[in-house]
Amino acid sequence: MTKIKKSTRILCLALVILLVSCIGASLIQTDFGGVTIKDLRWETGSGHQMSALLFVPDSATADSPAPAIVCSHGWYNNREMQDLNFVEYARRGFVVMSIDMYGHGNSEDIEGGSWWKPENNANGMYDAVKLMATLPYVDASRIGVTGHSNGALASRTAVILDNSAETPLIAAALLVSNDAVYTDSKTGEYINIFGGRDAGIVACQYDEFFHRVKQEDGSKSAPRDYIHQNTAQSFLYFGTDPAGQEERAPYTVYHQEIDGQDAMRVIYNPGIIHPWAHFSADVVSNSVEFFDEALGAPHMLPGSNQVWQWKVAFNFLGLVGFVMFMVSFALCLLETRFFAELKADNAPVPAPLSGGKGKAWFWGGLVAGTLFSMWFYMFGYSWCNKIKPAFFNQANPFYIGMWSALCGLFTLLILVLSYQLFGKKEGGVDLKANGVAIGWRKLGKTVVLGIIVAAVTYFTVFVADYFFKTDFRIWCLTIKAFTPDKLLVAVRFLPFFLIYYVINSVANNSFNYVKLGNKDWINTVVVAVFNGLSPAILIVWIYTTFFIQGFHPMEMTGIGGSIIGIWLFPIVVILPVYAVISRILYKATKNPYLIGIIMALIVTVMTCTNTLTLA
């Protein structure tokens, strides 16, 4: 079998995998054709364009209107992140609207300081509720709101706005991974902002941000102790002072007549972290059971009856197909006449790793890069926040980009020192032979090939979105379709990621491709492990400390924000995978720049289309 046949077959297999992913995920989220999905764009009462996915079960008609739920993601996410909820709500007969809050996804970007102004209607949540109430197949007397993190903040803010409405629209609210409003800001007295509505809270015991209560000594309680605090107890006692009353328990539904209505309160208290709440079967079970009781599901199913995990499996399969397509498509293009000169005449051979000095530079460089990466990630967050220019209008990509670029530059420093002090004379390093020294003609074609591969590979997700309303994702690792304006945003951050991914490829392939043991794959495994070692160590340290002590270590030490621990989860997957696929393309080209360019383009777009953008 020739190389062209092998790469072509892999490309065809990747296309089949992508198609299976799209069809499978579509069947699950449409309940095998029983739910219609509509991609909404509309000008809201706040005067901004809003984006949402609307799920309409066949059983919801003008003659038989169904209860409805508006759900929202948290900050730095988008409407698709609520897939576990909209799949399960819709198959139970609810009409579901999953929104992009303003500044996220395909909704309009607005200035950060104006997000929560009353005229912006809870960052779009209440605008969505108002639209939902006008739909002929929706029972306007049974509309619920829910959201994760700042989506929960939007939900409770929508309730407050609804309290002042001439005709209230919200019948129930479930806040996931955020707090309710427990006391009056002026008097300090306990209050019930939900009135006679049904209300619930999902309070994660290891939440990175919420469910802490200030104690008499000035300290704050651990989130795992939230259920025992007066805030939680006042919520379960319908906004009254819980002092002197018997402590109420989590997972127990409490009822009381408020304003002539039978209202319920419940707190779910899973032993999970903040972001896991939108990937938890237990939270989904609690959520559907809450709305089943609060709004009356047209199709009652046990909370344990869930299928959203199958959608996740198909979406993840698409992610695998996406990576396979990217690599095999690049290999196929190398067989064309225009790009043929980028192919390697012969496969690169790992350099021998002999002598104490050579081993010291190899292992020492890997360890030094890991230590620098960990140090800056922990201590650089506050510094990056202080220096961030307004031009860089996304906080997450700026911080991750700065970290990536500085890690890349540190790696470059190590490479220069190792080459000058060892490789140039003793190590036998030939910059032309290992692909570091490349002519302008080849470099130009490398850039063109990189752009084509990244663009065509990303085009597959637009096909998935257009025909199937699906994308490729697993938890917080997401590749999704986006509006053209996000490309202009991504261009701002591209240099950061180019620096890192190009230098990383040069380091791993041109300098660190050495003989370890008797198998070639051993070296690939080593560089892959070290690529992801820094985020892996930080994750283990952060969450082991959190689970043991009950407090987030970033919170205790003040060395960084709690959010940066969450941002590590996709990175710990991306970097080892990158090391492997970069080696595949390096062996085919002896060119460390090609995959660096491809990966920088894809990761930049991934990052900038899955976060918060300020106008």
C-alpha cells in the first residue's frame, strides 16, 4: 500500500466518522425526529441581536401548548454547552430555548459594564423568556428558567425583573452552580425573591466560585458546608430567618403556600466541581425531576432515564474524526504537484542520545520547560489582567495566549542555548537536515498549505452545523461553527499561539526527536507526556487540595484566579495530542513549521469562538 493510498483511506475513514458523528448526534437531540430544532436570530427588546437554539417537540401545538424552559450557559461558553439539558427537557415534551448570552456565541457583543443593566434584561435571559411567551405552542403560564454559573445569575436576575412585570412570566427557576439572593442589600433581612414560584439550587460541594458564607471571624465557609449555612437554610425556609428552626436537608423538596400558590424549594448538593455540573448525570436527573414537578412534563420519564450521553459520545467521535481529517488531508495534499516539494525525501531518523551532556540537555530542557510553564500559569494571571490592552477583547485567550507565547519563547531560549553550547559542536545538530533552516520558497508553500488545511478542516464543522445542527465536542473541549466576526477577533490573538505551536514543534521534532530505547514510539510518548505535564500537575495539585481541605488553593493563596484551573482541562488534552500529530507530519515532511501553523490556526479559532467577547 503506497503512502497516497494510506492517507486517502484514512481521509475517507475520517469523513465516514464525521458523518456518523453528525447523524448520531442529530438523532439523539431530535429524539429520533420527534423534536424540531430551529436556529434563532432576533432583535430583542434590549435592542441587541440574540442567538438561540429552539427545540419544539411534535406534541407541542397551538391546540395543546406545552410548558417551556429557557436555559443558559455560563460565562466563557455558548448555547451548545447546555446540550445535556435541552436533550432531556425536549424529549420529555418541554419546548426548550438554549440561548447565547450577549457577548457569547452568535449573540451581539456589548460592553461588559452594561451586561446586567435592567435594560439588557438579565443579559438576554429575560428577552428570551418574553419571546418564549409569545410562541403559540407554549403554555405561557408554565415557563421555567435555568442556567449554569452566570447563566444561573441571569436566571435569578430575570426573576427579579419578572417581579416588576405587569404580567409575570416565570413560573419556576433552577439555579445551577450559583447562589440565590438571600438578604435585602439595604436592611440585611432575609428575603424571598422567588415569591410563589418554585425554585431550586444545585450547589456543588467543590464549587470554585460560589456557596461561601462569611463567618463571624471574617473567614468564609467551605462550599461543601453550604447546606448548613444560614443562606441555604433561609432559602429552604422560603426567605425567612432560619435561626432556631430545625435544619433542612438537601435533596428534600419543601412546600409552602406563598401568595396563594403552592411553592416548592429544594437544594441539590452533589460532590462535584463547578464545571462538572454541566456534564453530570446526577445533576441532569435532579434538573428534570425539578421541572417535572414544577411545570408538569408532558412526557413523564424517570430522572435516571437519560440519553444525552449518547450525543456526547457521537460528538466526541466527531472530534476524533476532525483530528484524523486534519492530518490525513495534509498528507494527501503533499501528494499534489504544487506541494510535493514539501515531502521529505526520506523519513527522519532519531538522533542518538549518548553521553551525560546530551542527556542533561534533553531531560533538563523538558523539566525546565515544565517548571517555567507551571510557575507562570500560577503567578501570571494577575499580571496579565493588569497589562491587557482593550484591543485584546477576550480575557481567556489573552491570558492563555500570553502563557503560551512566553512558554514558547522560554523553549526557544533553551533551544538556542543547547545548540550553541552543545548541539552545534558535540551533538552534531544540523539545522538544515532537521528542518529548522528552510528556504523562503518552501516556507511560503508551508504557510499556504497550513492555511488550506486549517480552513478545509474547520469547514467540516460548518457542514455539520448547517445540515445537522451538531458540532464536535467533549465537555469543555469544543469545535463549533461561528459567525465571521469571530475571525477578526481571532486574528488579534493568532501571533500568541503561532509562537508557541511553531516553537513547540521545532523543539519536539527537530531537537528532541532522539533515540530512547529500542522503539521509535517511546520518544513520541515522552514528548507527549511532557507537553501535557504542566497542566496535568496543576490540575492534580489544585483539585486534590480542594477535595482534601475544602478550599480552592488559588483562593487560599491568592496567587491566581480560580477560573484558571478550569481553563486547564482542554489544554491537558490538546497538548499531548498535538505532540503525537506533529510527529506524524514531521516524519512525512521534515518540516516542523507546517503542523505548528495548522495547529495555531485551529486552536486560536477554537479558543476565540468559545469564550466571552467584549465589544
